[in-house]
Amino acid sequence: MGRRPLPLRLYTVAANLLAPVAYNRVKAKLHAEGIPPDRYRERMGHATQPRPDGPLIWFHAASVGESLSVLRLISYMAQAHDDWHFLITSGTATSGKMLADRLPPRCSHQFAPLDSGRAVARFLAHWRPDLAVFVESEFWPQMLAKTHASGARMALLNARISDRSARNWKRFATTARHLLGVFSLIHCQDKRTERHLRALGLDHAQVGQNLKSLSGPLPVDSAKLQAMQTATGARPVWVASSTHPGEDDIMLAAHHRLLADHPDLLLILVPRHIERAGQIKKLIAQNGLSHAQRSAGGMPGAGDQVYLADTLGETGLWYALSPITCLCGSFVPVGGHNPYEPAHAGSALVHGPLYANFADTYAELAAGHNSTEVQDADELADAVNHWLDNPPALQDARDRAARFAAAQEDALDALALDLSALVDPV
């Protein structure tokens, strides 16, 4: 790959010097999240599981969304290659907890090593991956360089680079080409990213299906679903999913309007970050609405107008329960969230206008009239009210969403074949 550019050499020195400080910080976070102490050292590259015999495919993802997006792909590859084993690494305690009960066969999870020379070398010496697959934009310079030097083939899946990041990359184009030139395969989740990477000289970057569209339906606990259906009975229900600060007010204002025509309507409010539950409870009270709280063990009673769903790992339950989903992260400049998850559940989709992270996907949704875009609380209330008053229109919206999700399946086979070819070249 030639001599490393100066910025990467300076980074390497700084990262190695600061590794002990970084480890103390991440160890404290893992402790606060209830991770067993014997797993802390994984962040310094120490393995807590043996390496299985045979080919090992390593997937590295930053956090929850990226980690979960590859599970179905791993399952597909495992079915085609019964002697292959798989490893997922991530950096957050939440991702580790979410993955614990959802790992496919012959797949393990470890916390990713910090980007220090010793930690990465220790990790690679133990796991010896045949193929390393990095997801989205998790670019750690020493991890990339040492993995490439180990002889492992490397792929970048679902690459995403914003316009702002691209401008920064362009200022250091030589460094970017050196850093990303390790990848034999670069799969971009949108045309914008393909364009930016090709402008940097990475001519093999190719746009493909957004990986999150291939993850399939979210899991649903049937007993919990039945219990919720019993609790809600014949009441109409809608979900506001993955709300961020500034969006809860919009959802509650829309719900307040809807209650005038549908007094028994229940809003299930699902914050993106459950630690905001206390703040959201105050907002609910300020809006004069009654509520029950999931984390407190409450079920929605007849007098509850809002159900605060402040737990992890139950989003699939809320999509399965509700015929209408307002997907948030799209009314404030967050960039939007994955619309395939509620679509797989056959939940009619409504969302705000800010979805830069899924621009191509939302364009497809709009082109096929598979979702409804609104600007504010009044338009949101109008959209939900239209569906509540018109059951055939609601059913049509649900069918359209489900068909949109189902149409993404064919891309999974092609992506798995591309990755497999890197392990077993034809």
C-alpha cells in the first residue's frame, strides 16, 4: 500500500499513547451498563472465546442498528457454507445485549478492540479472520491497516458518507484513498456515497441495496403480543417510533388533536433513547394526557391515552401491534431511521421531511406511494385521522408497505455471493 500519509502516522502515535486512557473510559461505560467484568478486556483485544476451526468471517459494526442489519446476511451465508463460522464485533454495551439472544448459528460476539496497535494485533492473532467485513462508516485506521496486513480479504458494506463528511475527506484525499484502499469490495447504500467515493479515486465503489432493507422483520414475542392485544382490546392504536428531542412534542400535539375525534385512541410512544423517559413523562403531563409506562411494568389501561414504551428490544412488538407507524428521526435533523422494519410488519408508514440518511429509500417509498410524508403535527394528525376514518385506505397503505419490504429480498442472494467469492475465489 506504500508509505502511510503523515496524518495516519500522527494518528497512530497518538492512538497508541492514549490507549490506556481510552480503555479506562470504555471499561467504566461497560461497567455502568452491567457488562460482566471478564468481558472488559475484549476491548484490549483479549478473546473470551476460542477460535473455531475452519474459515472465519468477521463482521465489524459500530452499534445496534449496524450489528442487527447483518444478522440475516450471516444466517444466509451460514446455510450455504456449513463449515464457516462468524464473528460480530461492536463497541457498545447495548449492541452486545441486543445481539446476545439473536446470534445466528455458528456466530459469536466480542467487543471490538480499541484502535491501538497492541489491541488490534492481539485480536487478529487470536481470531485470524479469512474475511473482514466492515459495516457503514466504522473506519479505524490501525484496525483497517493491520487487518489488511494480516492477509484477510476485506469488504465494506452499506457504506454511507454525508456531503459534509465528503468535503472533509476531499481535503485529505490521499489519506482517504490509502485508508479505504484496503477494501476489495465496497458496497454503498446510496448513490450519493458511491459518487463521493469514486471522486476520491475508489472506482470499484458500487451502489447496492441498503443492507438494512435485507434484515427481515424484527422479532416479536408472541406471548407479549397477545398480552398487549388483550390490554388494548378494540381500541385504535398508533405508534410514534424512535423519537428524538423535539419530536415528542410533535407526536403529543398530533395525538391531542386526534383524541377529539377518537377519544379511545392509544399512542404508543417509543423514544430512540430510553434514558429520556423521565423528560418525556413530564411532557405527557404538560399536555394533559394520562399514561402508563412499560419499564415500570404497567400495561395500557382504558384510561391511559399514551403508553410510554421505554424498553430495549421490543420495537418489533409495537410494529406488530399497531396498523400505523410514524417513523421519527425525520422531524428534526437526525437523518431518518430504517423504514423497512415497520414495513415488514405491514404497518402503514408516515414520516417527517428530514431523512438524508435514507434519501434513496424514501424516494422509492414516495415513488410507489408506499408512505406518507408530513411536515408538522397538524399534517400528521390529518394523515392518521384519514386512516382511522377510512379502514380500506388504511389496509391499502399497510399492503403497500408490506409489498415494498418484500420486494427487497432478491438482493440478499447477490450480496452473499459477492462476499462468499472473496473467501472462495472462483
